[in-house]
Amino acid sequence: MCFHSQQSKSATVLENRFKAKIKFPEQKKYQGIYNGFMYPETPVIIDKNPEYINNYHWGLIPNWSKDDGIKAYTLNARIETLKEKVSFKNAVQNRCLILADGFYEWQWLDEKGKKKQKHLITLKNDNLFAFAGIYSVWINKITGEIRDTYSIVTTEANELMSEIHNSKKRMPVILTEEREKDWLTGEEIELFTKESVDLKAVPI
């Protein structure tokens, strides 16, 4: 799974890497260490406007939801059941890139997870990357507030992440740079279950 991420690069590096301009730079923050359970705004690129980097809230709220309580259960979306889950199936074709340069995972050191070791997971070269994501636009029927929200798509852990996330053996789908456009333009979900990126894990 993935509930904690980071984006520490400068705005210029972010724009150059993803060939997109930060929208409303005077209003938005694009760096931070993010705790998904705080439902933060983090930088994303969506399929409809790939030339811009904007901020969306982590924790997808389906457009049919009466309130925002569902966001506690939609920080991640399993790629294997993405088309079946009520929370996600209407957003399957709403594709986004969630921009980051790291995420955090806790390795269980005993059978019950009472002792854990925190790791920072990055690309081996420490460069920026994109999680595969889906998004939704939700309108609060009481206040009229419009909220842009997303979920990180997850898959079975690879060899490294099976050692680190050794309780549930899951990991986020991390796209190679060459595959980012394929994700945004709607290539079949099933083709992204085994993305191959070079990761490293640093105990912290």
C-alpha cells in the first residue's frame, strides 16, 4: 500500500521533468512530506490537461458520494479490482500522474508488527517519478465546494517491496517515464500490473 509520500524537488525541476507548467504557482505548494490520512493536496497531472501541474486532494471521493467520509478508504485502489469496486469503477478512465520523488513504508520486524523499521523508497537515481492514479471531481451539495481528489493505484509487491512491505506485500504502481503517456491516454489497466522501475530502500 502507500499512505506516505514526498515531493522535495524545486518547481523548476518538477516542470522540466514532466514538461508541464505549474498552475497557479502563487497559490499552491508543491513540496512536502505527505500523510495520506491528512488528505493533503499534492501535485498531479491529469489526462484532460497534461500541460499543467495542479494540486489534488489525496483520498478519492466519487462524484455520487453524499459526503466526503469515503476518502478514508480510497487513498489506494487495487489495480486487480479497479473496474469492480463501486468507489472506483466510474473513475477508471480518469487517469492522473501523482508526482513524487519518494514514499515511506514500514517493515515488520516481528509477526504482529509491534516492532517496525521505517524506510524511504526512491528511485535508485533519486529522480522524480509518477505514481499511477485515478481521480474524481466531487461537489459538496450543501456548500457547493468543488474538490478534486485522487487515489494511488497499487499492485503486488516486487522482490524489494516484498521484503519491506512484508505484511501485505503491496506497492504503488510506479510508472516508467516512457509509460506515463500510455497511462494518461487510457491504455488497458491490466497492462500496468508489472511496471519495472529500479528502486532502493533506505532505513530511517
